[in-house]
Amino acid sequence: MSSIIEAENLPSQPAETPLVIVREYDEERDTVLVAELERRCEMGQRGKLTLVTDHMGDPICRLRNFSTHVMLVAEYGNRKEIVGTIRGCIKTVTIGQKSSSGSPIYVKLAYILGLRVSSKHRRLGIGTKLVQQLEEWCRQNGADYAYMATDGGNQPSLNLFILKCNYVKFRNPKVLVQPVHLHYKPLGSDITIISVSPQLSESIYRRIFSNSEFFPEDIDCLLYNKLNLGTFMALTKNSLRNWTPKTGDLPTSFAILSIWNTKEVYKLQLKGVSGLTYAACLGSRVIDALMPWLKFPSVPNILGNFGFYFLYGLHMEGKDGSNLMKSLCAFSHNIARDDKDCRVLVAEVGQVDPVGEAIPHWRKFSWDQDIWCIKNLRAAQGEDNRNSQEYWIKSQISSSVIFVDPRDN
């Protein structure tokens, strides 16, 4: 899911002001000022779920799950007013191709997020300077590539990254959102859901996602993280009887996913809801309260800030795979239903990933306009980085599967 990215509108003024200084974020003195800047910069598309300020006012909360990360701030003028921010982190991921030995090819990838520039200080080159300084930090820390995610309608952001900073459009995943209702969803009578240990989950994920893009080498850090609520597998009862995990073989038909408790990091908000939509959502809850036996799929209260669970590592195989994935999503819904602060389930998958067809979602709250843009940092400096597979950036989609890291969201 894209991070809202604010940038200066093009065309920019010809010269950068010498009064702009970019430095690293200082937690002791900058927290309140950065939080206020981000509150002023919050924006979103009408009728679309939008990220809001980081949970508990911690501007780098989203970065703490990465071992290598940084946040930069831009100061302006003699008063050293903070007028811009940007964050970045580095991880090692697959590129969807294998070496001659059959091993997945990994590269060091930087993720750029949370670019904000005060509305009063745009068109001064501040956004460009923040991106350039962050890119330099990424190169110094060994990153081969950098990528960012934004909404396809955020033209100022696309202009900044593509026209000024030489990024290229790379992938276009879709975000699927399912509201959490008041009622438990039934599971198939012939389906069993089992909890998979982190150790076994790691083994399974490394196997099934070895040909995917963006699969993190440190998958164990996700599976053992306190925000991970568990990994679950759905099987038919017959498959369960015939499957022995110790053999290393996978069941002939199964579905698997993990649940990330994103509400502990930040919240969502539905921006720009019309009066008619508001009335319809409220009416659905009234009907549900008056006639609970109907088990009407009412819309939870998603007009204020609310939490959500992120489903990741979604994969299915076999002739029963689609039904198993639907049951697994229903199981995830029931877990979320027991958490009063969780209002929706969110998943992000590649446009042509077959698993997307099996994930329950509401079209009104889902979208497929996110754009991931990428840049070869080494090539931009004239360096030879064939060892990091620079052809990746020029390739067609090498895999239908994009592994979306919950730490990025």
C-alpha cells in the first residue's frame, strides 16, 4: 500500500535556496515539530483509505523494524524551521530470477517513504534535495536500487521522482480491502486451519517465494516480530491426514498467509466520504443491530482513525487452493473481529497474481492505482553493478508474484 508522498509541484523555481539544510532527524528536539508538519501535510483521495500520522506520535515508528534506516529533515532560513522530511530503509530482496546454480538472486534495495514538504515552502527544490540526500545515504550503506510507492493520481510526486530524479515506473500492485463485520464468517466443514510455527513458516516461504520479486532475505525477522500475529495454513482434512511437515514436502493443495498487526504502528482514515456514503454505512449498522439474526454484512465505523490487519505471504496451490484461501481469509476476519480496534483487513498483491482472485474484498474500498517507481543507484553514478543484476530494472515482469513486506506499509 502506498505511502502518501508530498512533493513540490513542477515546474520548480530555477535555483535551490542556500538557506535549506538537510540533516538527520534528532528524536529529542524534532519529534513535536515533525509531527506538526506531517499533520499539516496529511492528504488523501476522496473515498479512499489513507494512512495518517504514525502511532503514538513516533515519526520513525515504521522504520524501527529495519536494521538499517534513517530519517532526514530539511531546515529553512535563519530560524531553522523544519519544512520537510523523508524516511528511508534498506533491505535485501529477491528480483524474481535465479542464478546459474538455481539460488534466488538478491539485491540491496532501499525503500523511500514519507516525503513531506510544507505547503508554504514548495517549488524551492526542497523535495529534490531531500531525495538526493537520502539517495546518497542509501548508496553509502550499500543499496543497489531505491524504490518508492505512491498513488497513481499523485502527479506532483510522480513528476518529482520520474522527471527530476530519474526513477521509472516499475510495478503496479493492487490493494484489496475487506471490512470487518460484527459476525463471524463460517469456515468450510471439510477445511482445517492450522497455526504454523515461525521456523516452519520460514522454510515454506523461502521455498514458495524464491521466484517472486521483493521477497526479503530477513523473512525470519518478520515471522518472529511481535507485530506478527501468526502464520496460518488451510488444508482439506484429507490433505492434513496425508501431510507430514518433517519430510519437507508441501501438501498437494493448500493456502497460507501471515497476519501483521499494523494498528500498533499507525492508523487508516477514509477521506472525503460523501453524505450518501456516510448514511449508507450508518444504515447498514442500524439494520445489523436491529436484526442481528440476518447477519447483514454491515460496514464498520471507518470515518475516524482506525486500525487494521495486513495480510501478507499469501499463496495457494492445488485444485482446492482458491476455496482454501477464501476460508483462510474468513479465519483472519474472525481473528480481527475479536479486536475492537481493527476495522478492516488489507492485502496487496501483484496485478496478475492468481491469489488476488481468491481474496474477499469490497471494490469500493479497494484500488489498483498504486505505482512503484525504481531507480538503479549504481548506474546513476556511472558504476558497473552487473553483480546486482542491473537488467532487473529494464526487464519485463519476471514474476507474477510480488511479496509485499508488511514493514513497508
